[in-house]
Amino acid sequence: MLENMTPERIANSIMQDTTFPGYYVIVEGKKDYKFYRKFINENHRIKEAWGCEKAKQVLKILTERNFERKIGILDSDFSKILNDTYSQVNLFYTDFHDIEVMMLKSNAFKNVINIYCTEEKVFGFKKENNNDLLGIIFNLGTEIGLLRLANTIYDLGLIFKPEKPEGNKLKYRDFINEADLSFLGHDKMIETVINYSRNRSSKMKSKEEILNKLIEVAQKYYDIEQLVNGHDLTNILFILMKKVLKSTNGMLCDSDSVEYSLIMSYESKYFLSTQLFMELQIWSSINGVNLFQEELIDLVTPVDSGLKQAN
């Protein structure tokens, strides 16, 4: 399986292709590939490393071997909150926690809602909830985001995702009401994650300690776009559309279908407005690399980036 490849094997596969003259763009996984393929010039290859840490290792190995034709684009995760951004040559990070948060913060969110749900159902839910669908989703994402952060800081031994993509996922419906999308409380959420972590973790802390650390972490303020995890948000969005808004669209199968729909709905003009694009474009200009597709660059104006004159 490709996802079981070691960083060394991935680096070796890159260096062994001596006939390829372009750059390798190292990303974390399959959905990142689909996302960045929309914008990266096809003269360059996008390479999945199957995980953030593996991607960092691939870049480190290639740098140690003096391989220059590579860049990395990774999710920020909690690095900006913890002031712990890993520095590496030609390594860039998403504006927010991950690409899913970037997409949800754009009009791709509204487009996906309109694809899957009827206007009547959406209007009714908005009327009942002060017209703020995204705010509700982000507030729910904050609850589990704080638990994820506590787990990262205090090494609580919790597991939030399957070891392999096809594995069983966390049951969000056990702590989010499928009738009205209300939060069922910290106790239910912690219990759900503990149950999911059993037989997957060998160092899980007690429920009492987990709750205490969650409360401790929750006392501080965090930038919500850096705190919430995109996969949590897309699972919550799936519950909203499928269970609360009663979507009958056959394409809405699970959170994966939500994420792929967001990728398809995310337009070039949204990407142009990101800090990530700005940093990559500056790097491209300095290094003389045509990193982006011509269609994307054609949308750039001097007002947008101040780079056309430099080019």
C-alpha cells in the first residue's frame, strides 16, 4: 500500500527519476493532492507523503541529499497556536488549521450547501439559528478542537482517526444530536473518544484527567480558524446536511463526499486571496519557477499581489 511507504522510499523514488526536470510538491495525502492539483502547473508533480510527519521527513531527507527541486505544503494544524512551526527549506503552511478550514471559510461552503440541500430546509434552519450555519459548525468544531489540543499538549493518549483511511471513523453522532445539531456535552464527547481510542492506544489517561486537561485548555483564548480541525467540521457538516436538513442527494454518502465536494467547489479566486498563495507566488517569482497554472496567474492583478510588475 502506498500509504505504508517510508519517507526514505518516497525520497528515493523522487531522486531516482532523473529524467523529470520539474519540481516535486510534497503534500500530506490524497485530498491535499486533489486540492493542490487544481492550481499547480502540470509541469510539476505533486507527491503524497501520507502524513504530516512523513512529509517533513521526506523534505529533510531530500535537503540532506542536496535535492533542490522540491517544496512542501502542509496543514498548519496546531503549530501556530503552539508557536511550534517546523522550519524547513521551501516549506509552506496553510493559512488556517488545514485546507478544509480554508475551503469552509470561502464561498465553497455555501455552494456545497446549495448542491445538497433544498432552499426551504436551509432557510428554516437559518431562521431558527440566527442565520449562521458556519458559526454553528465552527462552535461545535471548537469543542472537539479543544480536546484535540489538550491531547496534543498533555499527551493524553486519545485517538481521533483510523490508522488506515478505510478504517472505522469516530462516531460524531454520539455527542452531536442528529435532530437539531446540538452539542450533547463534554462528558459524551470524551466518552466517545475514549471508547474509540480503546485498543488503538496503549497510554490513554483516565477520563477524569482528560476532562481536567480539557477544562484547563479551554480557559485560554485561541484563534478559532487555527483551533478547529477540518475533518471534524466536515463530519459535522455531513450531519447537518444529511440528518438535520434531510438531504436526499445520493452523492452525499459521508464526510469524504463533503470534502471532495468542497474541493470541487473551491474556485481559483478563493485561493488567490490566501496568504499561502501569496507566499508561494513570491517564492515562484524569486526562484523563476512557473509553479501555478496559467489560468490562475491570468487572474492575478497588480492590486491582488503586486507581483506582475516584479515579473
